[in-house]
Amino acid sequence: MNQERVFKVLLGPHISEKATVLADKQGQFVFKVATDATKLEIKKAVEGLFGVKVERVTTQNVLGKSKRTARGLGKRNDWKKAVISLQPGQELDFTSSAE
């Protein structure tokens, strides 16, 4: 996978209460990813960017909410999230990248 695709696959970490509990208790990390990204692309992107070994990747398609505005109804964009399970003994550090 070329370096440009790595940055297009991973859009950023998804920070929420549930994601924080997953990271603390089970060592799983949640990322926002491109809607056309496959599990293999996500695995290679995380391994290449952070220098860790990924055990499993699960993905979910999140549907955008319908919102009422002053001009009528609107809809937020759909997006995809990936839950990354690391192999035992691996640690993910967002502050530094593997080079």
C-alpha cells in the first residue's frame, strides 16, 4: 500500500466514552476510516503508521443522524469506524509514529 493511501484510509482516532473504556480495559482502539476502506487496508495502515501488530479489525458503518434546522430537515454524513485489536504485549501510542 502506498503512503498516500495510508493517510486516506485512517482519518483519525474516534474519541468517545465507549472508545476510552475499550482502550483501557481491552486494549482496543477506535478509528474513523474512509467509507471505502477494507479491513486489510486498515490493518496495514495501522501497522505501518504506528509500528504495532494488529490481531483483528472489526468495522461498522455509522448512519448519519437526521437533524432539524431552521431551513427544514438535514442529514449528517454517514461514516465508518474500525475497532482495532492489538496482539498481546502491543501498545498503541498516538504521540509518536514509527519510522
